[in-house]
Amino acid sequence: MFTSYVIVIYQWLFRNSVQAIGKSSALLSTGEEVVEAFKQKELGWRKLLLLKHNLFLKKEGKMISMVRGKSKIWMVGVIFVMILVPALIMAQGKEPVKFKLFKTGELKEMKSPTPAELYRLNILTDKDDAKNLGGIFGIMPPAAPGAKPEYHYHKNRESVIIVVSGEATEMIEEQEIPLKVGDMIFIRPMVKHTIMNRSGKDFRYIEFFTHPPVMADFVPVKD
């Protein structure tokens, strides 16, 4: 910054005088040429001094340009480090999720966002550091009169369903399994199944399953 101020002052002091120097003098672009011209008495003391200043300004200008260029590169590097280092520290310092507590009491009291339709909420995902397991909470309203079961199966998924509240029937290949609070049921891959709620009240459940997410391994059975 100080050097820049000095250059500006020099330019202001000698601008008019330098412009007044003759064409032959202006062609002198190096220190050696200036000295030689002075020896040959082609330049006076004043012109010699001005040309020396002019050469100084040219060199300083190049130097400042180089410094500014390097400064830009340096600043980009500093900004990159300032962003990257804290991110790495935070990533390394983040502790993995060791457990997740599911409070069924809160799930019982939760109001369904879609009262007339099946509602599903992801409660265990890869965001919880679950690698091979997923979990959903479901609220199933009563089935409409005359509704028929819609079967599906999973090619690789293993599932465990836990009843939170209400009653329903797990249909497993046309076999009816009654479900109530406290019951848990395990379903293997390739087994056709579905849930029917004929109780007249909401049926709430939690399902844990392999091969998440929930719709990644879901095959509907066509009639």
C-alpha cells in the first residue's frame, strides 16, 4: 500500500516533465541505455533524473501487478482453507448416533395429517446412521365398507410390525392374523400380505424392515 502511494506521488510530480521529453529520449527503455545516453551527452541531468524515475515506475508497476496477482491467489487459498478446515473438523468431531428412542405414547396421541387415508412417517433412516434398517410409523383409518385386501410382497425385505394402538388383521396369503396392542409380527420375504382395518377406529403401528427405504422393495400383487 505504501509503495502504491509513493508511485502515485511520483507520477503526479513528473507527469508533465516526462511528457516533455523528446522522442529520442522516450525510446530509452532500459537503465543501460539511459546511462549510455548520458555518457554521450545526449541527456542532461534533469532528463536523466526523470528517465530514472520513469524506469523506476515501470519496474514498480510490474512488481505491484505481480504482487497483486499473487495476493489474489493467496486470498483464494486462505478463503478455501477457512471454509474447508472447519468443515473437516465438524465432520470428524460429529459423533455417530448411538441409539434412537421411540416414544409410543407420543405416537398414540399424534394427530393424523391425512385422516381419510393411510399415513406413513419415516422414523428410522440413514440420517439416523441406520445402515441396513428402516422404520416407519403408520396410521391406518378404518377400511371402507366392502373394501378388498390389496396384497403385496417384498423380494428381499424382512419386516417386523409392532402394534401401537387399535386393532387390525394381518392378511398373510389369505390367512387372517388378528393384531392388537402388544402384538408383534415378523414377515419373511416373498410372502404375500397386507393389513385390513375393520375395527372402526384408527390402527397405529410401527414397522422395522431391512432393505430400506420403504418403497425400494415393494411389489403389488395384481388380481
